[in-house]
Amino acid sequence: MGTLDEQDIAAWALERCHAVIEQMGQELAKLHEQVSALLDKKLNSRNSPKPPSSDGPGSGGNRARRRASGRAPGVRRAGAGASRGAGVPEGFGRLYRGGNGHGRST
């Protein structure tokens, strides 16, 4: 077993410091990539906790740019299983209105 002299200890410490600096440099490069990716991402009220008023003008809330639904304005979607005339017996309207169409048969 030999003893370590000051030069051996200094060389070991220097080597260890270089290894730590290299590792920290790699971690810093990864963090720079993550920050760049986040800065490139457009943040607005839909993907951040910011209120909609902070989006500014022309931020995609324009109704004219939205895709049309294909329905007439004001028409509601029927619920599940709903259809017109479901459960109404055939000829009900004729019987209910009677002969003159006003609900009275005169």
C-alpha cells in the first residue's frame, strides 16, 4: 500500500471536478431544450391558467372562423333515442283535431 502524495490527490480532485462539470453541462443542455420548447408553444387561456380576457384581439374566438354545424340556427339536437312522432299512434292528429282541425268536431 502506497501513500498518496499531494500531486495524486490534486489530479484526482481535478478529474472529479471535470466529470461533475461535464454532467452539469449535459443537464443544462437538456433544460435549454425544454425551455425552448415551452417558449415555442403558444400559450392562451385554453392551455394555461390565464383568463380569456388576456388572449387579446384576434385570438381565435371569432365565430366566423368556426366550422358550421350543418343545422339551421336555433335548431336543437334531439336527445338519445328521440325522434319525431315517437310513441304517437298513427292517425292521432286526425282523431284529436276532429273534422275541422280546431279540436272540436262540429
